[in-house]
Amino acid sequence: GSHTTKFGIDLSRSITDVATSFNPNGNFLYNTDAPFDTGDCGDIIAREARQHCSLDSTTSCQFDSDCPGKGFCRYDPVPCSGDLDGDGTFNEPGLLETYPVVFQVIEGAPAATLDDKRLAFFAQDTWQASQKLMLNYGLRYDYSSYHLPEETSVPSTIPNGGAGADTNNIAPRFGFTYTPVPGRVVVRGGAGMFYDKLVLGFPAVAAITSGTQIGLLFPQGLGYELTEDLVEQVGIDAIKQELVFPENLVLRFSTGTTLETPYVNQFNIGAEWALGAHNAVEVDAVRALGYHIPLMRDLNPVVGKTIQGVPIHRDDQVGSIAAIVTVGRSWYTGLDLAWRWRNGGTWYSASYTISKSEDLGSDPLKGGISLPPDSDNLAGEKGRSDADHRHRLVLSGRATLPWWNLFASGVIQLASGAPFNVTTGRDGNLDGFTNDRPTGVKRNTGADTDLDPVNELRAADGLPPVNSLREPTFFQVDVRISKPFGMGGDRAGEAYLQIFNLMNRFNGGPIEGRATSQDFGEPIGQTGPARILEFGVRLDF
């Protein structure tokens, strides 16, 4: 049979300047919504305050782990005398539980210049092996010269940084088309490796954040009367002059010692049948396995804490090393069913997808920087992907209306809910992030979350139990009415009215995942727009 061979080469260079900024006044993390209250004590020495289990005040403790089945470890009210706060009420106890647990200040001017030179080469051949069988196969190679500067590494006994360029990105591909009944039935399939482009994503984040450091202070454990009100009153610069962040309390950013380009091994098989003159049905199955997916990981995690609640790291000379590492995986399996009908300018279609998508963590470029609760057990983070909608139905079409040469088109979308991550809302592992999960709860369990540990947390905070969780479905109807008109010669135009979310349905999301929140399990936003009407005119010259 005949062959059609193609090959090519692509050379490019990009120079990108990136700069960003963070909250200049710092962030406070609390264990309670109760107002800050020092009572009439003045300075409180935290290490002299008694601690008890929240569900059994007779049991003394030092850490939450000392209270199995008895809630959290909490400070007793500290007895005070006099009226030091001058409110006319004497002998008010000091409430250490209302002090901030963690205060974060991000220092530095994060900026980077990314100078990247790219080389790509491909070769492809299409072979018409017979009248019914066509094969195509090829090979692609991609190279990026960009590598991270040496200063992106953190001085530590923990290996980090120093990632060089990735040079082995060779991607083979193969596909076939088989027509057992020409003009009526087509079977298609293929497999291949597909590389992503890494430079302007995750190394950029590493290059930028390497110019910053996060200082962590623990006001509750140290008895410091530091709150948002004080920062607002005297200014953050004055606060910084009085604070000293030891090296072991500063979170820094880096990368793993290697950064591999993420890629997907994809396999697909499908068939299409023509039914009569106007109908066609199609079925496609896809399996995609992702490798070297970028994740955030603490290379120097907390391994303990002092009696004041100050974290102790594996390398006790430095704090956490939040590193981008390319060790993630992803798994996707999907089945697509579709039907189409067409006659002239009128057409209708329906498609249904059932799928399952899993990975080891959220995209570090979305939703802000965070670390897994246990950076030594990334395999334990395997769960549903953030956008894992198991079922999706789409109906669409376009038709001529019987009045005034009008055309109508529309789309109806219906999808099952996406998962959400259930957390304690606290920083139990002292890494500066409040995404720790209740005991036994895995990542992104959503509506399938085991509610026993969740309700244990809520009971410890005096909150009512939750009997069920749900993942809100997504439903939206969009319509468009248009009328074409002529303007003489080859000039023409179109006036149209578009309505998005015709039913004005509230599609809730994301879901509040903090188990100790009053709004736990409820939508805190909207995943689609409210009803939008749009009128426009398009002119073609």
C-alpha cells in the first residue's frame, strides 16, 4: 500500500519574567472562633497551664494523641486576679485556647526570569495497508534547556534542589483505522506517550518561591498576645522588629533533586456506525496512565514537638522544605457513548460519559500552596481527582425555526458531583497548613466519607453530628436564538440572543470540607454562572 511520511523540527526560545506577592500582614490560624481573651492575667506562661482532653476534663494531656476517644488536648482556663483588662469584671481567667496557634509571615520578593530554549523533532508515517486498513505510527522528541539555578536549593542535610534539564523525552505513537463495512462502520484505536510542557509551570513556581521564606510563630504555645488587632494597630513592620524566626521555624521552598517531564500513556479503542442516511452512533473507551505528575511535598517534615508546641524537624537546623517533586501518578478510565443526527443545517447530538479519575494530589498551581498531611506516605494520598465527575450527559442541537428565518441552538449539561476533601481545619502536624484530615479519612472522599471520626471531631468542639454528605450535581441549560441578515454583496451579519443557565439553577461548589466548620458539607460558592442574558450583533465583511 501507499505511504505518506512526514517529519519536522521546531526550534524556539522564550524569555518570561514572573513576579508575584503574598499577604504582607501575615496569616493567623486558630483552633476556635471564640474571641481572643487574656482575662486579667497579663502575661501567661503556657508551659505552666494545665491541659485536659476536651471530652474528659479529668484527663490531663500534652498532645492530641494523649486523648484517644476523648477529643482534643485543650488548655484549662488560667486563674487570674484583679481587673487588669479594666473592664470592671474581676478575676477573669485567661483563655489560652483563644490565642492563635500559628502565625505565618511570608518574606521576600518572589520573582524569576525563565529563559527557555526548546527543540522538538518528529517523524510520522501513514500506511494504507489495504483498502480497509490504515496504520499510522511515529516518534517525537522534545527537549527543554531550562534548569533551575543553584540558589533554588535549601542548605540542609536533606537532599533538595539542583534539578537539571530532562533530556530523555522520547514519545512513540501508533494508531489504526479499520473499515470492515466501508461508509458504514469504522473502528479506530491507538496508543502513545504524550509529554506535557513543564517549564512555565512547576519549575517557574520553584524559581519564584525560592526567593521567599515563611516564618512560623506559635503564639498559643509561647503565650504571646499576638492577634490581627495588634498587627492592625502597630503595623506589621513593628511586629517584625520584635519577632525572631529561628531557622528551624522558617518554611522554605525548593524542588526534588530531579524534575522529570510529566507524561501520559494513553490507550483508546472505538467504533462508529452509520444508521441510515442521517444517524450515527459511536462508542469509545480510553485508559490513560499519568507519570511524573508534579506534587508538593515536605522534604523535612515535622517529627515531633516541644512542650511549648514548637515543631521539631528531621533536620533540626532548618524548617520545612516545601518542594515540588515529580513523583505523582494519575489514573483515568472512561467510556464515551454518542449519537448524532444531521440533515442539512439541522443537527442533534447526545453523549454520555462514565469515567473514573484518580491521582495522588491536587495540582500545585491551583488552589494555593499546600503540603500533604504525611509527606512520607504519598501513596496514602491516592484518591479521586478534584474534577472526577463519574457521570456526564450532554445534549445539544441546532434547528431552523418556522418564523422569520430564525435559528435556535442549545446545550444541556448534566454531571454527577465532584469530590471534596474532608479536613480537620487545623494544623495538627505543625507544617503551617490546615489541611490535616480526621483519623482514618482519606483524600477527596466526598460523599463517601466515614462520618464517625468526623462527628468525633465535631462533638469535641460542641457541634452537632452530621448524618450524611452529598456532592451536588451540575445542571445547566444554555440557549441561543439567532437571525442572519445580508448587507449587500459579500457582506452579512447576524443578530443573536444567548441565555446561559436558562433555568437560573444554583450549582453549588466547592464544598466546605472543614469538619469543625458550622457550614461543613455545604457549598461555599457556585461552579457555574447565574442566569446571563447576552445580546449581540456580528458583522462579516
